[in-house]
Amino acid sequence: MILIMIDFLLRFAHFPLCLWLSYTMVDHEVIKYTLLAYPKAASIPDSFGNLPLHLSLRAGKTWFTGVKEIFEAAPHAIHVQDRTSCQFPFMIAASTRWNTDHHPVEILDTTQYEIESSHQKAIDLLELTTVSELLRRDPCVVDSKC
């Protein structure tokens, strides 16, 4: 059912991927199926000129939750600076956490703390992997000699 809806929106309504990516809760499967149905959607900027790669990173997506598929559909986007911040994609990925509002969680016991700590380590690893993968694909963005 979801494939039919995505196909309809993309082919007949010209629904841009960047509109979906403005919502942080867009499912990875939706991104994947959207790009399978219409890969050019990854190259269509929003009304401010930001590409879906930029928007997905700003929404907190990681390499394993949609960024990889967007990059593969529009590899040129890795060389494009975000229109809002003038940052390259790896910079957005590295700074996303600090742009969101995180509130400390009151820890009630040791077990809860261990669960929270383990969960945070997994999130950190996903974020670090995203930055690393983007830099591996375009190391020249940090070297002015390239």
C-alpha cells in the first residue's frame, strides 16, 4: 500500500522528497521506496535551495536510516553547501546533535542508567558513522588543496 501511495505522489503530484524530509519521523522505508520509485527526487531542492541530503541530516537521519540511499541517488549533493548554514553535509551530520534541544533525563536507578548509557552509545556510533561515511566519499571538503 505504501509503495502505491509513494508512486502516486511522486509521479502524479510531483511531491518533493524534501517536503517529507522536513519531518523528523519519516521512516527509513519510505525514503528507500521513494528513491526506488523516483531517484531524481534526491536532487530536487526545497524552496530555499536545500537538497534532501541536507534536510535528512538536519532531521537527524543517519547513514543507516536514509542518508546512504539519498547519497547514492544524488552523489553530487555531497559537494553542495547547505543554503541555510553554508555547511557541507559532513558538517551538518557532525553538528546536528548540538542544534537540537536535549534535556537531561532523571535517572532513577543503576539499571535505568545502564540502559540509557547503552542507548546513547548506539546513537553516538550511528552519528559518528554518518560523519565518517560522508568524509570518506568526499575528503576534499576538508582540504583546500583538492
